[in-house]
Amino acid sequence: MTTIKDVAQLANVSIATVSHVLNGTRFVSKEVQLRIMNAMETLNYQPSAVARGLRTKKTNTMAIIIPDITNPFFADFTRGFQDVVDQKGFLVLVCNSDRILTREIRFLEMIWQQRVDGVVLNPAMVKVEDLSRLVKARISVVLIGSQIDNPDFNVVMIDNVKGGFDATQHLIDLGHRKIGLVCGLLNTTSGGLRYQGYLKALEENGIPFQDDLTAEGPITYEGGYQCTRQLLSKNELPTAVFATSDVMALGAKTAIEDVGLQIPGDISLIGFDDIPEVSRTRPRLSTIAQPKYGMGQEAAIILLEQIENKQTNTRKRVVMTHKVIARESTAALK
Amino acid sequence: MTTIKDVAQLANVSIATVSHVLNGTRFVSKEVQLRIMNAMETLNYQPSAVARGLRTKKTNTMAIIIPDITNPFFADFTRGFQDVVDQKGFLVLVCNSDRILTREIRFLEMIWQQRVDGVVLNPAMVKVEDLSRLVKARISVVLIGSQIDNPDFNVVMIDNVKGGFDATQHLIDLGHRKIGLVCGLLNTTSGGLRYQGYLKALEENGIPFQDDLTAEGPITYEGGYQCTRQLLSKNELPTAVFATSDVMALGAKTAIEDVGLQIPGDISLIGFDDIPEVSRTRPRLSTIAQPKYGMGQEAAIILLEQIENKQTNTRKRVVMTHKVIARESTAALK
DNA sequence: TCATTATACGTAAACGTTTACGTAAAGGTT
DNA sequence: AACCTTTACGTAAACGTTTACGTATAATGA
């Protein structure tokens, strides 16, 4: 691989001069500039970002650690993030944790070693202690959609409790009182917060909580399907179901239809996230919309600002607004 | 940030010794090992991958350049790729080109500068010349789903012509003869190859080609919708539609339904890719299944092997098998 | 004409690792 | 006792940049 030294030699100048035309960091005569450009061309030269990174302590690289890029929510989020950091010339490492603690920690260490300039993390299992080592190392971190609402970290999130509340209230407004809940694992995900909102809505409306109306499972299509089948196997059926994520809601939809029930005729269904797919199903699913792409953008903006100002001490907390989107899958109780 | 020097100093040894315990590359007495481990612990030390990369000329990093991570096909592919390189300790940079030439080239240069160990690329606009510079720089490249079937590059792909042929033949077998085509831009995508398959099937079955039965557009939901509306605005309607990608097929589905026609009653519809969503729609869409995840794995395997053996000279070409999946959206012509 | 200042570029150290060599001390061999 | 091996670690160069200084030449002013 050809280096700056080769270029300097061929152009008959010092490597300093080459470096300076490379970065436009001091005046170089047109003549010499041309010689250098030509040399770079004929030698097929590309500067080494790793050598540069060693010297400048900037890698122009970000990392994003999410459960699964295959989940449309995180794909959208990631895209939003990338689109804005890309404009500033950053590349991004994406890591799939599958919500497994050892993986989260392993990736955290690997990207630390990579000396990335910033990290966005959707923390599932990882605890604050594991993260504080990172910020001590002066790496900027922003947490997303997190239940770790800690003032020591930048956070971009929505009000998940309010979101769960709104979804439930929407069903209640339609007359439902027997409302099933299909939920991600309570302790690890934002599902737990949405569950709190669910409880709050029930309470405020004087509806007693029924344990057998809730089911907990992995946040996947399959998970949603299994949880819903479980709900529907009880002797007392819900008239509406709130799934705390759209991928689970899609599973719920199939489960409901598989047992021969109609949506929304027999059972209303509302999800969470507003991934593209749920607006294309028949019936189209009601849901709580999160500004996925926008949240990615916000995370990027926070990191870029911290990096440019080298201020790793201040903390930002942006909570974005969700929206209940009533489509065809929720209807008034007959 | 603490360095190997700090650790060496605190442990009262040379940096060489620290390096050796770090990498397990020569014997160090238990006693000294312990001192060093403790020092690393108390100093919160993590080795710098960038310094290491400069010295060893290996970054333990791969890059993948795809049109859009938001497209489920590429998300799945990426996941397959990441899952296998992850086992070997590689991180991966993902870049969204949006099939824009300048972006493809820009990313190619950026990752080159990053000295990634390997690249997988879904080339949309980029030409062979742009790539040969990369391989000259001894970076391993594998192309995926490419119409650049060039012996100078590693390729993992399916037989897109055959795929297009099979999809069309499936419709013909059902009695259709007026078959519409909804296609990505012909010159830039694998859609072009599938289009060839379409033509071949028509020809072999003695069906004349009709120009006004084909429409070309961006490979998105919207693109599929617009193309299909265009087809349906002609005075002679097709009895079946082949969309060369599932995301376009989803748009086609909505378009057909929007003009009040039934699938498959009035029009049969078949897509390409078998993304998860099309098996959940009503009716479920017929499609040509690609082993997305598996293709990602294959790409990774090729790169890893080339990297381990430092042989950037040999080329591999693996063509994976597709499968026609007949679901509810295709039916016999009445 | 000589000192001063501008102009345009060069020298060399530093960034944090790895690794080819080198070496001091201890143990073995004759 | 002298020499050779082995053991366990240290020295220093190199990787490819950036950047604080240094410097030769030309231009300017008196």
C-alpha cells in the first residue's frame, strides 16, 4: 500500500507539504500542488485513516448498538442516525446485541478499543456501571428509548408510560374494559414502561387489573403470536388487545385470525411503533407512532455537538412526542 | 486515555511485556501477569485498536455497502453477514448508498481509507474500473446480487435471469398471457436481469412482448405503487403482474386494490425476494424466495477465508438457489 | 547595501502499538 | 571452573500521519 512518503518522494517535496495539501491546512504553490496531486493519482494513493486517527485522536467513526437491525424500528432509527452523521463525514459501525448482556458488553468494549468518537446505545440488559467506564474514557454516549433515565447520560426517548397510557385509553374510550396486554419482557425493555401506562389507564378508569389478561414474551413476530394464543386460550376472552410493539402486534393479528376471530369485530388491536408494515395490513393496524427516523437524527445531533465542542460533561435529554394513530383495527365495543 | 505505557509503568515492567500478556504471545510469569492485569484494571485500560491497526495492518473491521438498510432484504442479508464475521471478532461498518453513484464511490473511498479488511458491496451504479482500484490496494471485495458477473471479483448471487423466468413461467402455467411487469430501473439493478428472464419466458411460450405492459421505477413501495397505477391506466389490463422485488409488489398490491380490483380474482401478483411482510398480507403474496440471510453468510465466509489466507488473488463465485413460493396471490386464469 | 520581513517549504517528534533482537540471571554440562 | 542453555524479560524500531518549529530564498525598506 502506498504511503504519504511515496507521494512526497515522487513529487519531490517533504511529507509535510503533502499532508498540507491533503488537508488544505497551509498555503502551497499551485505548481507544487499539481505535482503532488499527480503523484497521488499515479500512485493510487489514499491516506490512512488509522494513522491519522492515531495522531489526531479522532476516528471519524460512530457506533450504534441495537438489538436487531432486522427490526424495522431500529432500521429506521439507524437510517436517521446515519443520514445526519454522514453529512459530517462519519462512518458508523452497527452492532446487533439481541438484547443479550454479554453481547452488549462485548460490543461496548470493542468499540471502545476502536476509539469511536461517539456511541448510541439501546440498552437492554446493561447497567449504568458498565457504561460509566465508557464515559470516563471520554467517549460520548447517547441512550435511546431507554428505561435508564439517568442524568449522567444523554437520552433521546419518548414518554413510554404516557404512550402505554394513551394506547390503553384509546381502547377504553371505545368502550372496552377487558383489555389484554401483549408485552415484551418487563424488566428489560421499554415494554415495562408501557405496561405501567397500561396499569395507570386501567386504574384511572376504575377497571380492575386481571393478571390472566397479560402475557409476556420476546419482542418478535413469533413472540407476539405465542403470547396472544396464550391469552385466547383462557376461558374469558379480552375484547381488545394492546401489544407493546408492532412486531408483536403483527403476531397477535395472525393469532387472532387463526382462532377464527375478526379484527376489529370480535377483538380490537392496537400496537406500538408504527412500522411501515402495519399500515399495509388488512385491516390496517392502529398504533402509537414513534418518530423513529427523527429520533435517530436527534441522537446524531447530540453526539456531533458534543464532539465538535469537546464537551463531554454536559448532558442532554430530549423526549419526543408520540401520536396515537387510530386505523381500522380498533373499533367501538358492540 | 490511558496507554500501554501507563500500564507498564504501574506494573513496573516494559511495554513489551504488557503487550505480550495482552496477546498471549509469549510466556510471562504468573506473578508479573497478575501485576499487569491489576494495573490494567485500576487504570481502566483498553488497548487502542487504531494503534494496533497501524502496526499490524489489520483493523478487524469489515464494511458493507448496500442501497438501504431499511429494505428488509438488505437488513436480513446484513444480519447474516454480521453474525458470521462477529464470531471472528470483526466489527462492520454499514453504508447506505441509495443506489447513487457519488455515494457509492464516496463510501468506497472512505472505507478504503479506513483500511477495512474486507468489503461487501451491492453495486448499483458503480463500474468495474472504480472497483479494480480497490482490489489493487489488496482489499478483499465480494459483490452481491450483482449484474457485474466479472471473473475479477468474488460474487455471491442467485440466477436472476432464471428467477425472472420462473416467476413468469409460474404465471403462464396458470394460464396468463397478458402479464404486466413492474420493475426497478433496468440498467442499474438486478431487476434488469429478471426482466430478461421475463422476456425469455414470454418468448419460449410464444407470447408476444407488449411494451405497454411494463413499467420501470424506483425500488420502493411508492415506486411499485406508481408503476402499477401506470399499468392499470392503459386500456388493456394485464391479468397478472410480476414485480421484480417484494417491496414493489407491496406497492403493486395497494395500487391494484385501490382501483377496486381483486387479487387474485382479477389480477394475479407475484413478487421477488420473500421478505417477511409478504407472507403476512391478505392475500399472502406469491414470490421468488432468495436465501437472504444465507447469502450474507456466504459473503462473510468468502471474505474471512481470503483474509486468513492472505490470498487476494483467487476468486469465488457462488450462486445460490432460489425457490418459487406459490401463495394466495396467484391463481389460474378464469 | 544591509537589515528586516514575507514567502514557501522542510525537519523531526509524537501518537500507541507490535515484534525482531538483545541480555541478565539461573541452571546444566563437562 | 568455564562454558553453554534456558528462562524471563527489556530495548528500540517501525507502522503512516499531523504539526510545532525551523530555514532558505526573495522581497521590502532605509
